[in-house]
Amino acid sequence: MNDDHTHVREFFTARAADWDSRFPDDGPAYAAAVAGLGLREGDRVLDAGCGTGRALPPLRAAVGPSGVVVGVDLTPAMLRAAVRAGRDRDGRLLLADVAALPLRSRSLNAVFAAGLIAHLPDPAGNLRELARVVRPGGVLALFHPIGRAALAARQGRRITPDDLRAEPRLRPLLAGSGWRMTSYADEDSRFLALAVREG
């Protein structure tokens, strides 16, 4: 495991037990972001960096009982918290790295990624790997339940133009990784960028 992975695991392991209680009001924002994916009954979707699995219930509701929901995370403690919360009933949980997903190429309709991009050691490469597992025309949602400015304020830092989530940085990053951005919203109440997998 490289230093980036060690840092991410340490960060989230220390916070896994009380993660959901720290952010109890995020449910409606997750549901609204999942609705933006336009999923249909029977679709196959990945929650990349699923953490405690807060997106799994709305993802399952969107794809129905015939759909497939997979949650992938690098941190065992977060996956254990997802199981304790009963969210493993809504999707299959896998301990895996988004740099090398244990999924077939072009096997998914969509990827949901909440708070993931800021923790990627190789954003372009990791976004290419997400593109690999999505069929052409499939959708990627990069989401955070609060916007960039609100998150920076919460963390006691200033928002900067070099933030990967800034639209002028994110649009070309996605384009170079097999995605075409179709919408971008950065409001106090949420961050949501949607992209389509290019052919």
C-alpha cells in the first residue's frame, strides 16, 4: 500500500465510527444527487469510495430489486460501519481501490462518487479507471453534500482556484479521462458535477 493509501485509510479509520452521526442531515442531498443520475430499473451502478454507504439506499431504490449496486471503499473500518448500519442489504460491499477496480470493463451504467475526487492520488488515472467500467453513454456523478466554499470554511481554509473541483480544472480533467461534463453545480448546499462516458 502506498503512502497516499495509508494516509486515506488512517484519516477515514479514525472517523468511521461516528461518521454518520457527524453529518446526520445529508440524506436528502444524497437522494437528490442520485436522482440526477437518471438511473432506471435494472441498471448497474457503482458507489466509488462508498464510505459508510449513505448513497446505497437511494441507489438501490433507483435501480430496484433487479438492478445491481456495488459499493467500493479502501478503508475496512468504513465498510464495517456500512454493515453495522445495515446498508449491505442495499448493495454488495467490496474492499478495493478505485485505481484497480475488480469489475469488468463496460459493465456499469453509472458511477456515484461522493467526496472522492479530493482523496485521489492520481485523479486523471483514477477517473480513467472509472470510465473503463462504465459503458459508453453511462453517467458519472461527482458529489459532495456541501459546496466548495462551505467545505473550505468548515475545514478552516480558503477556497483556491487550483481545487480539482473548480469547473475550469474539472472539465478538462474529465475530458482527458474519457468523460464529457454535462452539468456543474457548486452551491452552499451541494456540489454536483455530472459527466457522460464518451464512446
